[in-house]
Amino acid sequence: MYRRGWRRGRRGRPPKPVRIGVIPPVGGFYPINPRVQRDPIYLELAEFEVLRLVDQEGLSQEEAGERMGISRGTVWRLLQSARKKVATAIAEGRPIYLR
């Protein structure tokens, strides 16, 4: 018999922990001369790490996933999100904060 209300919180499997190799020494990046105050863009540490591994170190998505302990599909999703956020921040002159 199915019981209702026995589970608390969100449904589904809890997220896997992501291994972060390098913690960035800064908390964000800001435009040099912001003319208009715009809402900042928040880049998660996992997105930053994937961007660093794939674009800076030149690893494949599979190698980056192995190093971070996540699947290649998750690496692809994080990479697409990070690239979109960085491109938006540059194009619109918005600050980037790392969380």
C-alpha cells in the first residue's frame, strides 16, 4: 500500500557531490566603468570548474567529468550554462559573482 506524506523534502535522488580542484582566489569580476547598475550574474563553483577544465586546460568533457566525479552529460549542461552566463555578462556589461 502506498503511504502519503512519509517523505519530506524534494523528490528524487539527492545530487552527487562535485569535486572542485581549484577554488578561485577572487569572488567576482566587475566591469571597469559600469555606466548603469545591472543585476549581477551568479556563476556556481561547479560551472566555474568545468569552464576552467574544458576551456583553459583543454580537457575533453569525459576527462573533466572523471576529474570532477560527475557524468559527461552533467559536464555538458554545466559548460553550456557557464558559457551562456559569461557571454551575457560580457555583452551586457554585468558583474559576475562566484558562489
